[in-house]
Amino acid sequence: MTQTGPILVIGGTGQVAQALERLAAGRELRRAGRPECDFDQPDGVLPLLQGVAPSLVINAAAYTAVDKAESDSDAAWRANRDGPALLAQYCAAAGVPLIHISTDYVFDGAKGAPYVETDATSPTGVYGASKLAGEQAVLASGARAIILRTSWVYAATGKNFVLTMINAARKTNALRVVADQRGCPTAADDLAAGILAIADILARKGWNDSFGGVYHAAGAGETTWHGLATAVFDAAAPHGLSRPTVTPIATADWPTPARRPADSRLDCTKLAQCFGVRLPQWQESVARTVDAIFV
């Protein structure tokens, strides 16, 4: 069954969805977000999919408020498990490939080395647990599904750590930032470019069952939140932002409702081997993103 419709991106206002549209470069791509596609109103989702008749569905929608999810768990489960399950059921029935974005928070961070796709999952909070359940629902559906786990996503717009640091530095000259959580910062533009590269392979070669499954897709290299903050201020200094003092602190010094994984680094070798996709070094992407913020 040859699919000729547009690429449909679910999660219309999110960082990755906006990046996908920005980088689409002549591809027929449509974003759908609330109220048009609302996982809290599931009766409207199937008619949207049938009306668009996409050649590929990219699910960039999620409940990502990690701490709020602890007290608003029903909404997190609807967005992160039930919504993806619905999309996957449609895609399975229609023979349409699905690229579903997941998270490093499916791991507890106790491995002490970068995670590979076959490592045991053990989420520490509602956000991670609901995202893991979404992965499982997608895989169980029988859809032609590619799951991309990513981490520490940021962009020049939206709500993310990089913008939070810049806005904080405009208000204060002293910040305290956690220095004992390790991960792989990922620019939304880089992730979107990787997704579109996969989409081009699917369009050119058609679906191959070897494509299906879970992949890790994160910025190359690793750092801590403190290291990321320092890189942000390095990049912002030429734009005239006054550099604050950034004091490293322990996770215990910054208590939050949800427990974060201490070390959620992702090994992205499989993605490179299967699709030839390698995301850039995180330092390069942070500098590029900060430049875009100040344009």
C-alpha cells in the first residue's frame, strides 16, 4: 500500500513540531494540535486522521510537565499513553508508519553508563511511567512504528531550560543549578532534522520491518544541568547578557515533586547504524540556539 498523503505532525505547538515545520523544506507537512487534535477529546482524533490520510504520522505531543504530572497523573496518562495508543491503532489499520517521540525518563539513571535501547526500563515518576506505557502501547499495536527516545530538549522558543536560564540571568546575577544529574542536551532543530531524514528514507525505500522498534536520538556528548547553564552563558555573553554566578548544587539541595534520573545519558549508536542519523555535538547546538534567541 503506497502512501501519498502529507506528513502529519501531532503536537502542533510544541518545540519539535514547530521545528519540523520550519525544516520541512518543500515536504508536504501538516501540524495538528489542540483543539483540532486533543487527546483529552479522543472522539475527534480518528476523523482528523481519516480526513488527512497521512503518509506518515509523527507524534510530538506529550504531557511534559514532569513535576506537575505527579499531582495531575490522569492528564499525563491520557496524553502519554492513551493518545499514542489511539494513533498507533489507526496507523496499524491504515498501514501508515508512525514515528513516536519518547524520553530518557523511562530509565532510573542508576546504570552508570549511557543507556542502550535494550537496557531495562525503570521510571522514577509519573511522567516517565506514562511515557513508557505509551511506548508499550505503540509497540503492541502492530503499527509500523519507530520510537525515538530523546532527552533535555530545548529550542529558541517555548518553555525549556536554555530559555529559563537566559530569562533568569536577566533578573538576577546569582543562580544555583544542579550539577549531579547527567544527560545529553538535544536541540529541537537537530531532533527534527533527524526525524525528517528518517521520513525521507521511508518515503524513498518504503517500509522495512527492520526499521521498527526503539532508538535513542539525543545530542552528541554529555553534560550536567550546571554544565549546560555554563555553556548557555558562554554563548550569550557576546550578545551582551551579563553573566551570573552559577553555583553548582546537588539534587538534594533542589527538592522537586518528581525524582529525576541521576544519569540518563543515551547511547545513539543504533540510530546511526540503522538510518545514518547522528545528531550534532550539544555544545554546537546550544551556541546556535542561543544566537537564534538573541536575533
